[in-house]
Amino acid sequence: MNKFKQFVYTLLLLFTCFVASPYIYKQIWKSSKVVDSPKASAKETDTEAQQTEEKATDAPADSTTEPQPTSEGETAAPVEDEPTEPTTSPVDWVQSDASYFNDALFIGDSRTVGIRDYGTLKNAQYYCDKGLSSYQIDKSYVDGKTIWDFLSGKKFGKIYVMLGINEVGNDIEYTTSAYRKLIDGLREKQPDAIIYLEGNLHVATYAQTSAITNERIDILNSNIQGLADNKKDLLYQC
């Protein structure tokens, strides 16, 4: 190649560089902006999310109770917490001294005899005897009196009945009917008295037999409970 051609090619190369370089640089600049744009978008998104969270935090607590539109376009009433009813005891228990039992009568078997002989309620009245049962109470005598004679001599405010442990081995339904007859008689003779029907306590495991079991005691107690009207006579489980 002669020097003239070399000179011409050199001029063409220089011309190409001067003309093409700005165009190439411009394309590279646009490409760099496209690559950086997702980062900018992500940054803008994070900023918006932060601003939304701050607004939610600054919002008053009551804003959640504002009525919300339903799907039909109606406004739903805010949900209110149901009022909590105060917890109260069904019975107002009070402390009493021994004088509370001045008008009390205790009816029962040997367990009540123990209360009479070894207890501290000497001011109460007792109609009790070893082996006393609801079956024979009409024909039983304590100090020469039947239960009905005893009830006719004084007006009582409280009557406590503890019977049934001697009958638990017998037919429970028959025992219940005899118990009912006794309670009906007490109501008739002492209409103003509160009658407490005392449940029978469980016996020790070694004392249980085929006829006397704690399960049968529970059944009898349940039947006795059914005799109480929960107004003038109550079941009292010791």
C-alpha cells in the first residue's frame, strides 16, 4: 500500500472516531440509567411503605371502631365488647355465734348423737338415737316422745336432718320414699322452719361391702337432694 492510501485510510478512521464516539457514549449512558432504575423504584417503594406505616402508627386507637362499609354499601355498626356481668356469690355468708342455734333442731342417728354429746352446741335441741332411720322414725321414741310429739312442743327456725347411712344397703327407692314422708311431715309441723337435708359422707375403702358402697351413697344423696325445694329446705353436704 502506497503512502497516499495510508493517508486516506487514516483520515477515514479519525473521521469515524469523531463522528461515532458521541453516539456510542450516548447509548452507554442510556443503558446505565435503565440498569439503575429498578433500584430507584425499590427505594421509592420502601419510602412509601415507611410513610404508610408511620401514618398507621400515628392514627388514634379509636379509628378501628369506626363503622365499616359492607359489601352492599351499608355501614356496619362497630362491634362492641359484651358487658361482663359481675361475679356474685349466690349466698351471702355471715359469721354467727352459738346463739344462732337457739331455735335449731338436729334429727339424726349415731352421728348426731356424737354432735349432741361431744359438740359445743348445747343450746340446740336434739332428736337422735343410735340406729335411727327414716323407716322407723314414726315408731321410734327419744326421751319418751315420737318425732311428731317433739315437733309440737316448740317452734323451730332451723331443722337439720342427717339420716340414710343405716339404710343405704337397702332399696334406695324405698329409702327415698320414707325420707320424703319425713320431710313432708316436718314441713307440715314446722312450716316456718328452714330444713337442711344433710348428705351422707363417704365411708373408708375397707368399710365398703357389696351393699354399702360410696357409689350407692352418692345415689342416695342425689335422691335426697331431689326432695329439697331450694327455698325452705336445702341439701347441706358436710
